[in-house]
Amino acid sequence: MVFKERLKEKRTEANLTQVELAEKAGVTARTIQNYELGSRKPSNMVTIQKIADALNTTTEYLLGSSGTYVVEAHEKGGAKAAKDIESCSAFIIPPPVYSIAKSVYDKYH
């Protein structure tokens, strides 16, 4: 399952319309619509965190393990960096190993 599907799933579970979620998260309804259609992807963790909070979930669940890397790359290096990371996402380690690897990475960086 990808971001757009997880977002819609959580919004539906919360019994919220796109407009209601947008208001709770402080974004436009068009933003939520674009995310759910997959025509746009989130480009910063602040927005994703607001959406996750409004849906009582985590950014990790919404994005998946590789999605977090993509957004962080976009924040730090722009659209090209995000695209480069996204193209490598098939080679990113699975979620259980990701948690361990991230802990080690965070410890030393």
C-alpha cells in the first residue's frame, strides 16, 4: 500500500471528508485531494505530521519506510534529491530492519 491509499484509508476510518481533514491539518482540500489521487506527494514532514495528527496515526504509517526518506530528501535537497531516493526505494531495506538501521544512523549522525 502506498501513501495515497493509506491516507484515504485513515481518513475514511476517521469518518472525515477531504474538506474536514484539510481543516484539521491546516492545508487546503485540494492538497488532500491531490495526495489521495496521487497527483502530488507531500514535500515536507511538517505537513505530513499535521495530517497524521489529525488522523491519529503516525507519519511512518502514512509514508511507509521509504516514503520518509523521500520527503526528507526533498526537504534537504529538493525535488531532484527526492526523485533520486524514490527511484532507489525498491532497494531500501524492509521495515523491521529499517528501524534498526535508522537507530544506528541517528546515533552516529
